[in-house]
Amino acid sequence: MSTETTTTNPEAAAVPPPGPASVDSRVPHGHKRLLTRRDRITLGLMAGLPTILHIALVWVTALASIALAFTTWDGIGFDAIQWVGLQNFRELFTQNPQFWPAVQHNVVWFVVLILVPTPLGLFLAVQLDKKIRFSRVYQTAFFLPVVLSMAVIGFVWQLVYNPDTGLINSVIGANTPGHYIDWIGDPDLNLWAILIAASWRHTGYMMILYLAGLKGVDPSLREASSLDGANEWQTFKNVIFPVLRPTNTIVLVVTIIESLRAFDLVYVFNGGAEGTELLSILVTNNIIGESSRIGYGSAIAVVLLVISLVVIVPYLVTTFRKERRS
């Protein structure tokens, strides 16, 4: 019986066999660099530049406006800024004859938007949710005013309200000398005329919001309601509308913000004069107007900011609490 002796070459043993099983022991398992230096620079610029612009154009300007509200400044040279404390606010609340009418008009703006175009937008959304024929065409037609600029809407409705050649006066026969109805110049009519134009746009906005909410309703709820013998109105009132509670909250907040930020439409119509005063108009007239009372205009802006926060903060708190619970 012969015994075979295998001679092992030390150099051959030191070289690992070729193949996919060979792994470089110097590369740790699970540590693979996915982003190159160029990728990190690109991501840094993509995230950093918007953040810097947001801080500079939103937060810095907001804080600067709050600080300027306690000063007087004509906008010429920073050395002209003088600290006056609460003087701007005292003058605003007690001596400005336009302030309280402007607050009242903003409140009227909100009440009209919440009572007229909001229910109308809900009605249109319910009808379009039934998948009627040409529903896409109707959605486009009703949503088109929302896409248009408020300034463009203002110019369009100026043509409608024109005393001489306007559509409304022509239809009701008020376009003859001595029978003109000045929808824009009459202080008793111009605010309501502007609100009609604003409601025309706001209806399409509300329709889209409610239509999105209706698309999220579970179809089994409708089926269960019909099996219980409920008609269409009972199903909507007792089943569908309670499910739309998150959408109703969003609609309420959006409507309040729209009523506070109303500016373009009024400014195009008549510059916010003769019965159409708004807080946003007062801010613009004092900061950009001939007087250039930047401190006083900033005080009005701070009042507008505080009113906005009274609405926005509770909404954000409620939203964050719901996210934590879920």
C-alpha cells in the first residue's frame, strides 16, 4: 500500500481562489458609500439654497416687520429709524378712521365667502362626484377662475361692471344717461360687487377641495346607508358630511386666510378706496404710498399677522396631535 504525499506551495496557498466567493477583507461588510462628493455637494445646494431663501425672504422679513412696528421710518437710510414703542398701535386703534372699517370689511369678506361660495362649491362637488357625463369638462370650467390671476379676474369683472357698456347694466337697462348704476364707484355697492367676483373664484376652489374629500370616502358607507333605506339626502347628511370633517377644517382655514389676504382684486377695482378698505390695502398704502410710513404700515401688518396666527396656530396644534396619535 503506497501513501501519497501532497506538497503544498506556500505562495499558492496565499493566493485566494478566483471566483465570486473572493471578498476583499479590507472592505467592511454593510458599508458601501452610495453618494459621491459631487452628489453631496449637489444635494447640499438643492436643500441649502431654498432654505436660505426661505429664511431670508420669510422669517427675516417677518421679524424685521415686527421690529419696525415699534419705530418710525421713512425708508431713507437706517439712521433715520427712531424707536417710538407702542405709539403706532395707539394711533392705529384710536386715530385712524380707516382701520376699523377695514377690519369690518375683512370680517364681511370672510362671512360672505363661508356662506355663499363654500356651500355652492360643496354642491358642485357632490354633483360631479356622481360621475355624470362630461364631468371633466365641468370641473375644468368651474376651476378655471382659480387658475387665473386675481388681477386678471379684476380686469374681467371691471368690464362686467362698466356703467356704460357693462354686461349687468346692459341686461337690466341701466346703461342710459341718468340711469347709470356705478357698481365700482358707489360706496354702498362696490364692496358687494367685488365680493361677487371673489365668490366666483372661490367657488371653484371649494369645489376642488370637497371633490378631493369625497373621493376619499369609503364606498361601503354609501352601500350600508342604502341598505338601511336612507335616501340620497339622508346619506349625505348623516354619513358623508361627518366623514368630511377634516376637509371642512381645511376649508375653514383656507377661507379665513383668503379673507385676510384679499388685496389684488380690490386694488385693481378702485385701489381700496370709497368703502372697500381692507387691512392689506392699508399696509400697502402706508409702506409704498407717498407718505412712506414704514413703521406705521408694519404695525398694521403685525395686527394682520396676529389675527392670522389666532386661526393658524390652533389648526396646526390639532393637526400635529392627530399625527402623533396615528
